[in-house]
Amino acid sequence: MVERGADHLNPCCGVAAHLAEGCGSCSTAGCPALVCDTENNPVSPAEAKAIIAERWTVPPEVRARPRNRKPAKGKGPQQAPQ
């Protein structure tokens, strides 16, 4: 989503909603939470961290991009009167 121009808040909210839905369904069904990889195989928390670091870390050049995509209004900083 960041590569398509969304700010960081948009994907964070999507992930949070997905996680909240999963937590809610697990708590109502009484099943324990299970961490799985992308093929739905159970993994340990350390393995999950390694998978996240390898596949879904935002590259530094994407993080360094300017966040404001609005064009400049043409007004520069104003000088204080002398």
C-alpha cells in the first residue's frame, strides 16, 4: 500500500482491523491464538519475527520518501518587519 502512495496509517489500520477480528473470533470461540506463516503452518514467535523481517520490512528508501505529496502553495517563509 505504501508503494501505491498510501501513508503509513492506512495499512496499519487495515492490519489492526484484521488482527482485532481474529482476536475477537478466537476469544468468543475459546481457542488459543496460534502464530502461523504464510502457508498456514504453525511457527514459533522467533520464526515469525524472522519471516516478517525478511519479507515485510519497509525498505529504507521508501521510508526516506517525503510524506507530504501536496504541491507547494508558492509562499515562502515571511520576513519579520525591521
